[in-house]
Amino acid sequence: MRIALFSTCIGDTLFPDVQKATALVLSRLGHEVVLPEEQTCCGQMHINTGYQKETLGMIRSYANAFADPSIDYVVAASGSCVAAVRDRHESIADRYGTSADVDGAQKTAGKTYDLTEFLVDIEGVTNVGAFFPHRVTYHSACHGLRFLKLEDRPYKLLQEVEGIDLAPLANSEECCGFGGTFALKNPEVSQAMVSDKTRHIKDTKAEYVTAGDSSCLMNIGGALHRQRSGIRALHMAEILASTKEHPWQPDSAAYSKETML
């Protein structure tokens, strides 16, 4: 299959290693992975902040980048961006755009998947040959959990990683407090939420905390870094990309205070 990688804004600018890991996993499964250069933002932040009409241009850009019939699927390592495409693009195009906008939004939304659901639902695999001999705990990011209904798909993939010690996380379904602009508009509440999250993470004695959204990991990882916990945040794609022959070497500063908004 020919798969287009949607790198997302935060992935492209702050966490390129996550995009490389996603492409690597898909390539190892025998797929042709392409990166349409004309892709831009999916508009999630604007949609969530109330600027829905202003998102129309981004929706058109997304359709222009990915509606190509030669692209079988669009895959992103971001549940929140995939949720914006699938849950909001068509309705906004219908409200503010043309019939061509609606058609483009329908075509792209129908073939856009989060990495974990693509692997489990479309590819039909849970074991991708990964090797990661570390104690890891998993945070259920809000958009993947509530909008995409990923449920246990990420866990199924992590459980099949050779060498992993997967530690259950108490209240894993609770928000980390990032929420895009929520963290900027409500910093005190956001700080209290991420404090609860990091307390539970530290209770697991994990070496790494993982999730399917870099934005959540940025918030959590920044808090863990400031607390000098020694626990590192690492995207699921990077764990799945790691093998015995080629252990993944994550950027040590990827989710540190330097990348906190």
C-alpha cells in the first residue's frame, strides 16, 4: 500500500524523530511511505479555540495534499490531529465552504488513521518486531481515547514489544492538563492536572512514559524534567521502531523543558 505520512505541525517543528519512527515502522511492514510537501496544519488549535471559519483554508490544504487517489491511507502519530480531521473537517466544510470542500474533506477523513489503529485495524498486526527492554507506562491521551475510541489498541501493540516491562498507570484516562491553548489560558488548573499525572507516573517506577500524542508528552515530559524524576517521555512510535538490531536512540532533549510552551 501507498501511505502518506501526515507529520503535523508540532511533529514537524519539534519532534521530527517521531515522524521518522512512524515512517520506519510502516516501511518495515512493506508499505511505500510518502510525505506530501504541500501539507500544512490540520487546524486543530484553531477549531478548538473557536476560529472554525478561519480553518477552512487549512481543510482545503489538507484535502489538496492527501486526496490523491494513489494514496491509500494517511497515517499520523497524533490522535488529536487525526480526531480533528475525522471529527471536524467535514462539518466545518459543510458550514462555511463549498460542495467541493465537503467532498475533499470526506475523501481525506475517510482514509486518515492514527498509527495505532492503522496497525491493528487495517494492517491486522500487534507485533511489529519491536524490542525495548525497559519499564514503561502508558498515558491514554484524551483525543485518542474519547474521539477516536482507540481503547486497548495501543496496549495490544505495547504488550507485544519484546523485553518491555509494561506498568499499569493509575487514572491513565485522566487528562494531562495540556489541551492545546487550555494550558496557556488556564495555567494553574493545567499545572494541577499535570502534577496529578506525574505523581501517578512516578508511582509506577517506570523509566519511560509513552503516549500517542507529542503534545501530551511535551507537557508531561516537561513536568517530569522539572521535578528531576529521571523518567523520560517517549512517543509510542519510537518504541515500536526500536529493534534488537537497531535500538532506537531518542533525542535526550525531545520532551524536556526546552520544548515546553
